[in-house]
Amino acid sequence: MTANAASHVGTIVLLGAPGAGKGTQARLIAEHYGIPHVSTGDILRENVAEGTELGRKAKAVMERGDLVSDDLVNGMVADRLARPDCARGVILDGFPRTTAQAEWLDRDLAQRRERPPVVVNVEVGYNQLLQRLTGRRTCPVDGQIYNIHFQPPKKEGVCDVCGAPLVQRKDDKEEVISERLKSYERQTLPLAEYYRARGRLRRIQGDLPVQQVMTEIFRAIEGSAAATGTE
Ligand code: AP5
């Protein structure tokens, strides 16, 4: 699979626990292949901030660390995937998150005569996840992700790229984090088995430095493309 502007990339799914580094890696992959980074968490947070009907339905659920309903999320993703910028491919971050969402995605891709997704599972231990989530800071303007322990901005509390003050996500409070990790174990971990059984799962050790994780993810994506005979 090459990164030139004309080639078809297809659908790449990043699986992993809260804090595994899906958002960090998805931004890098999207830039490399020139395809959109579609984060269901980001789209939901935008809807909450704008006070849309979807945002009003999702707000309380997100604040207690539960998952938003499959119907709402599938509909939101269907709208996003129908946009022309997704024609060459897309990187999905935070979707699918339940087996019902994965089944919906398979049906949607088949209806559009697209290949099944390449699925990369980013695996990180529990203690590292906690440190990453409690230390995360994000830029509300351009979405850059930092970490006070592992990837601090050059100037404390300020985005390196645009200079905006960094913020902490509401769901990164310790009590909400533990609910999010429980939801992950209950509803999202079984997805790894769903994809493994279909021969699509690529496992990546995620508790390495960002650049090393990125190299491993590219290797997994290129390996999957070679295995299915795509460019
Ligand atoms: P979402 O926004 O998707 O959150 P999440 O899955 O909990 O994942 P995070 O964004 O917390 O972590 P990440 O893996 O992206 O890690 P990051 O790169 O930021 O979802 C939020 C909520 O929305 C859900 O709880 C749910 O309510 C709802 N929702 C979303 N999608 C849904 C769906 N499909 N169905 C139903 N509900 C849905 O990295 C974390 C930190 O670690 C950062 O500080 C980063 O700098 C640092 N870091 C990253 N990589 C490394 C590294 N290699 N070494 C050291 N530090 C690193």
C-alpha cells in the first residue's frame, strides 16, 4: 500500500483501551496516507460543545464513562463515511466499539463494495493507561494531544502549534476513567475476538515510544495490504 494521492487505502480500524494512543497514532496515519481521521469521540464531543440534539443525548452518557447507543453512533458514522473525502479510505478511531457496531460496519462496507477493514489492536498495560489518561492535555483549537508525563508541550499548559491554553477532558477524572475501562473490558474487548476469528486482527505493543508504535502500525497495515493483494 503506497501513500500516493491516487491509490485506494481502504478502511483502517484502530482498536485499543481508553488511553492506548489511538488518537495520537490515528493523526499520524491519516497524515501519512492522506485520508481523514474519523474519531467518534471527537465528533461526539463537538456535538456536546455545540449543543446539538445528538450532543444532548450523548452528554450524560459520556460524562459517566458509558458508551453511547449503537444506533446513534452508527448513524453518525454513516453520515461521515458518505462524505466525498472518505472515498480513498478512512482511519476509524474509537469505532467500532461493540460487536453490533462491527457487524454494522461489515454490512456497510459490503454494500458499498469496499474491502473489510484492516484492524490494528494497540495493547497497553493497565497502569500505563491510567498515567496516560490522568496526564493527558489537549488543544481545544487544533486537537493536538499532549501528556504532562510523557509528551509535555514546550511551554507548560500551552499548545506548541497554535499557542492556545490546553485543557483536560471531563472524562479524564479518575472516577470516570475507571468506568471507561470497565466499559472497555465488557463491551469492546470482545471485538478483538470478533476480528481475530475473521483473520483480520493485527496486534501491536502500544507501551513503547510514539514513533516506535507508529512504525509497528505501518508495518501491520502494509502487511495486511500485501496479504490481500492490494496496492
Ligand atoms: P474516545 O474519545 O474515543 O475515548 P477513548 O476510547 O476512551 O480513547 P481516548 O481518546 O481516551 O484515548 P486514545 O486511545 O485516543 O489515547 P490518546 O492518543 O489520546 O471516546 C470518549 C467517549 O465517547 C466514550 O467513553 C463513549 O462515551 C463515547 N464514544 C466514542 N466512540 C463511541 C462508540 N463507537 N460507541 C459508543 N460510544 C462512543 O493518548 C492518551 C495519552 O497518552 C495522551 O496524553 C498521549 O499524549 C499519551 N500517549 C499516547 N501514545 C503514547 C506513547 N506511545 N507513549 C507515551 N504516551 C503516549
